[in-house]
Amino acid sequence: MQNLTEHFAHVLLFACPQCERPLASACASSKQNLEEADAHFFNPHCHCGWTGAVAGMEAVKHWVQPWRGFTAEVGAAGPGDGTCDGRAH
């Protein structure tokens, strides 16, 4: 049986709070709406040495791209699993 669930890549652009360089993060979701990824926490790393947790809602820009081939189970998102589905942390 073919999996008919659509998947999306959520790409978020943050500004480093220390040096203002752009930092990109992404996660996969079965949902196209922005709310799931906005509630998700990301842990970007900057070339200046800064690292820390940022909420998706802090992104300077957030866009969604249809994504083929993602087959991870949808459920509660875990740290570092690359998904943004599930409950907010």
C-alpha cells in the first residue's frame, strides 16, 4: 500500500543574537501550517561560537516546501529528530 500522506519541509531563518549572522534550521512535518514549527524549539550553531535554543516563532522568516521521501513516524517530536510534528516543548 502506498503512503499517501503529504510531507513538508519547514525552513526557518534566525538571526544570531550575538553577531546577527543568518542561521538556518529545518524540520519535517506532515502539516503545511506554520503553527507546529513555530512552537518547536531549534538549536542552531553560529560561526561566532554562539549556540542556544530558539523557538520557531522567533524566526525572521519561515517558509514551507513540499517534501518527498520523508518516512519518519509522526508523533511527539524529540530533540534532534528532525521533525516538527507533535507537542510543543
